[in-house]
Amino acid sequence: MNQFETILSEISTVIKGCNLGDIDKFVHEIQEEKRIFVIGEGRSGLMAKSFAMRLMHLGAEVYVIGETITPSISKDDILVAVSGSGKTKNVVWITEKAKSIGCYTIAITTDTESPLASNGSLIIHVPAATKYRKSGEQPTIQALGSLFDQCVHILFDGVCLRYAEKKEISNAQAFSKHSNME
């Protein structure tokens, strides 16, 4: 098996291990016409930003925590927080603060016992390897948290696909919100 086949096999194994009922809850929550905020650091942060971009294309009101144009968050909003380990200090701190305000929080992590998960209203468990290579994690040939980040990206694309289906948003409608400055 070549490296690409191995990577695809690893991703497939992890995605099959995700709870579809929790994914349905995730889609249900974000389609409720609430503002959606995302947070993550490093590559997980890039996956969160990618998710925010796609949700914007689909007509959602979405913001990235830490950007200069991000408004204050309130109890009527949703926070989607991404951390493979579930211990990334800034992500955990933001999630704790959002929870204290009464904001619905969706924790995306490999560790359902982590500080991030303990602050999640909904936990999306992505059973992938992290950079820490703890016992029991999905084996991977890839460096650091690549498997987690790849799986989160695919998970988010699946969430967006279901979101678009439920909202009856066509590719043409999404394309109309795509950047025209390129």
C-alpha cells in the first residue's frame, strides 16, 4: 500500500468512528439562525477558519474568534471549538468563558475527558491520533496531528453539506457569496 492509500485508509477509519447522531445534533444546532463563532489554534485553527468560510458561503452569520471584526459573543450564539488534545489553553479558556455566558458550545476533540470536552454542550469525538501519540489513539504514519486535522476538515465539509441540504442552498447560491476579488 502506498502512503496515499494508507492516509486515506486512516481517514476512513476515523470518520467511521465518529458518532453520526452527534453530527446530526451539530447540524441541527447551527441551522437555528444563530450566530456561529469558531476557535482553534495552529492547523486546527485553520480547519475552523475553513469551516467558517464555507458556512459564510452558505449564508450563515459566522465569525472567527481573534479576528478584528469579530463582535462580542452572547448566550444566544454558538461556539465551535477545535483542539485535538482538548487542552489548548486559549481554546479551553475561550470555551470556558463562552459557557459562563450561557453560549452553546460544540467541542471538537479526540479526548472526551479533556478540559475542552468538559466545557462542551455537545462533544464531537474525532477518534484520531494527536501529536502526543497517547495509548489507544488511532495509529498513523503521519506527523503530529495531521490525521485529526484532515478528519476535522472532512467532518466540517460533511456538516456543511447537510446544512446546505436542510437550508436548500444550491451550489449556485453558495457561489454567489464566494469572493469575487480574485
